[in-house]
Amino acid sequence: MSANEDQEMELEALRSIYEGDESFRELSPVSFQYRIGENGDPKAFLIEISWTETYPQTPPIISMNAFFNNTISSAVKQSILAKLQEAVEVNLGTAMTYTLFEYAKDNKEQFMENHHPVNSTPHQVRKKTKKNNFQKPRNVSWQIKQITKGNFLEDGTGLMWLSI
């Protein structure tokens, strides 16, 4: 069988197996995502598998670069990818997308045992005042100028105010 025939058969099988499974997503006829774990699970992760032109004779491309995985450290991602790569080597030459997704599901706890959520975007903490949640600016001088042919004034902040 040619690689294209193998891919067509595997695509049909994946569509049949994962029909109605909200964790599975077909991005294209040669690229798939599967969420390992339930929504809201801090140890859930997303695997993306893309087939090359000569897949399954050559390895698929496996990625964990999805935004969904942004709280997983690169070390944990690399560990998961290395274990999946071992499974690829064992299954080379056969349809393996389903096998890889199921392997990840079966080993989720082991894969994520060293996972400690990482903040991907640092947040600034603002200090609240005692009276309200924001502080009034001090020593602000307002520059007001009239806009041509209108009843609008500009207060220096870029906001326009109607002059009565």
C-alpha cells in the first residue's frame, strides 16, 4: 500500500473512532489534536500530530506548542515528547495516531507527575488604596484647547468632551 492509501484508511478510522469525542479535533486531513484529560484538569495537555507526505513509513510530527499547554514547563513537554517518540519508533511503518493518543491517555499521570503549573504571562499586582480601588493622579495640569468648528474640547488625554 502507498503512503496516501495508508493515510486515507487511517483518516477514515480516526473519524469513525473519535466521532463525537470533544477531546479530538481534526485540524486538516493530515493534522490532529487530542486533549488528554478533562477541561479544567490542571494536568490536562494537548497533543498535535501531523503526518508527513510519507507517513506512516516516516515518523509523524508531534507537537505540544498549542496555547492550551502554556502552563506546562518545557522540561515536562520535552519529557512527554521523548516518550511519545519512543512509541513512534516501535510503531514505525504502521498507522499510529490512535495508538499515540491512547498511549498518552493511558500514561497521563506518569507524564505529568513532575508538572507544576507555570505562569506564562506575569501579572502586575496593584496596591489598592484604603478608600477605593484606584488612586487619583497628583500634580496633573489639564491642558484644554478648543477644536475647530465644534463644541468639543480635548483634555490632553485624547478624549473628547462636549462643551455645553
